[in-house]
Amino acid sequence: MGYQAHFRVWRGDADGGDLHDFTVEANEGEVVLDIIHRLQATQCGDLAVRWNCKAGKCGSCSAEINGRPRLMCMTRMSEFAEDEVVTVTPMRAFPVIRDLVTDVSFNYEKAREIPAFSPPKGVAAGDYRMHQVDVGRSQEFRKCIECFLCQNTCHVLRDHEENKPAFAGPRFLMRIAELEMHPLDSLRENTGADRTEVAQQEHGLGYCNITKCCTEVCPEQIKITDNALIPMKERVADRRYDPLVWLGNKIRRR
Ligand code: SF4
Ligand code: F3S
Ligand code: FES
């Protein structure tokens, strides 16, 4: 049975905006993105919203629903009472372009700064061999759909624009962890650069104080904090403070 849903949607642009109230039809089985589309189709044809797959896989429809960072296409209307006001606002950590669309280019800039996978010398691509346990570890990280909800949620970025140059955020620290844990990555052998030091010195791993908010909002249920960020912090500590590891690194770098 359909009903009239109460929506409060942020409308505006980089110069400012405010919340607008709408009453929109909702039907059984629908998600928040369906209601936003109906709003576009029936009441505000110029409402800006980014989406693509409507299946939780493209990472485009990220927004804040009743203050919580979520994918609009994966948030069922049945979660809310029929008389509840559902408030939809753009992600707060990124500059608004218009309405629910934000400029997430910060994330692409951070992605470009991370040194790419560095293959081992003398092994042809078809001859790469890895243990299943190593494949499994990095597969978890590769489930990322780049929705940037973790980036939007982490307080280091969300409340502190000034941290952005120094802190890559959980998604990209996880990307460094993925490469650091890759058994065939040979960045250190090939260039002398150490991914744990890259994470610590250039991408602000030390800013993360393990609040785990990033993990809580990840729609792919990736254990960002436990499986990527904490192991990276442990590796930094091992390399810096274990005298044998320190000596080994010194010798290897010669
Ligand atoms: Fe989104 Fe999770 Fe990837 Fe972060 S790690 S960008 S929350 S899918
Ligand atoms: Fe931020 Fe996640 Fe660390 S929310 S502080 S990156 S555990
Ligand atoms: Fe693709 Fe929501 S539209 S994740």
C-alpha cells in the first residue's frame, strides 16, 4: 500500500542553501533513491542527485539520511515510520556542487598520490603466483566501491578542512595497506620507498585514532580499521622501534 512520505531535502549550491519540505508518494519495497527520483519527476525537475546503478555497487548515491552517511539506493523506506520526516542532505566533508551532489575530487587527488603496484623484476605478469591467504586478504579491500562514505565520516576530515592536505583518509590508507600486504609488491626493492613510511609521513596515518567510524558506515562491510589501519600502525611501530627490523631495513636500503 502506498502512502505519503515526508521528506526534507537540502537544496542549494556552493553559495549556500537550506532544507525544503516535500510530501511524496512512497510504495512498498522502495528505497530513499526512489523517492528522490519521484520528487525529481513530479515536483522539482532540477533537483541534482548523482546515481548510477541503483544496486549498491557504483558508489555514486552517497548522502546523509537523517544525519547518517549512507547510500540512498540501499536505504529502504521500510526503515522509517510512515509519519517520520526523512531528511536527506549532501555529504558534509566535501564541497557542494548543487543540491545532493558534492565535489569528491579530493579523493581522486589522493588516489593519484599513492605509488602504484610495483611488480617484481624478472617475473612476467603471467607467472605471478600468490598464496590463497594473500589473495583473500587483499580481496576484502578490493570490494571497495569508492562511495567515499568512510572519507565523509572520519572526523579527521569531516570537521577539519585543514587536515585534508596531510591526511588521505581511511579509503586511501586502506589502499596503501592493500599494496603493503601484497606479497608481490616490490616498491621497496625497486625504489627504496617503504609503504608504511609513505602512509605515515605523506598520508597522515598518525592522524587516525582508531575511532572505527569509517568501518561502521562502509556499505561493503570492509573491516577498514581492524584489517587495514591497525595492521599498518603495527607495521610502522615494528619498523621504527624493533632494533632488528630497523637494522635489516638499513642494510636492505644500502
Ligand atoms: Fe565506501 Fe567502504 Fe570503500 Fe570507504 S572503504 S569508499 S566506505 S566502500
Ligand atoms: Fe578516521 Fe577510521 Fe581512523 S574514522 S580516525 S580513519 S578508524
Ligand atoms: Fe549505485 Fe547507489 S546508485 S550505489
